[in-house]
Amino acid sequence: MVHGSAIAAFVLVLAACAPVGIAESWRGAFVKVYNRTLTTVSFDGGWVPICSVGAFSGLPPWPSSVTSPPPGTPKVAFDLDAPSDYVGIISVVISEAGVDVMHTEIDEADLPECSGRPPS
């Protein structure tokens, strides 16, 4: 019984300390790029396949992707309009209607249907 109490006490101490350490190490920007078109799109530092989402930690410049986008992939430009010390989620929605940048997390159910190509 003493052994079980010691484990329970250890778990409580670990749980009390863990969120602070984890929360502190993850403070910063997190960018989600939603491609809502029927073509792969690329941008400085990355690319996102058809009707998919790409996630990027921090603000650009991002390191180049390990894999290259398919040949002929259109390049899309967008401005995150965030200071270098920005903390939070930035959502970028690329659709045939254009590119929307929002400084908030969005509900994926509210995304436009995948269709068309990104604007040139």
C-alpha cells in the first residue's frame, strides 16, 4: 500500500510541474495553412497538397521543405502581418476566391469547399 501511495504522490508532483514547463516551451506563433483548392500550392518555405492543411511552428522564414512540391505547382504569396514576438495561432486560407489571413484558430467546418485553383 505504501508503494502505491508513493507512486500517486510522484504523479501529482509531476502533473503539477509539467504544464508550466510545457506551456513555456511552446509559446510562440503557430501557422496553419489551409489549401482549399484542387491544386497543390507552394509559398516561401513550404507547400500544401490539394485540399489539405500544413502546420508551421514559428513565423517565416521557414526552412525549406525536405520534399519539393510537384512540378508546375503555383506559388501563392501572403503576408502574416505579425510582429516577431507574436504568440498564438495564425490561420491562412487559400481558396479560389483569394487568400485570407486570420490571427485566430478557425473551425474547419467553416472552411470553403475545395474547388478551383488559387488566384494568380
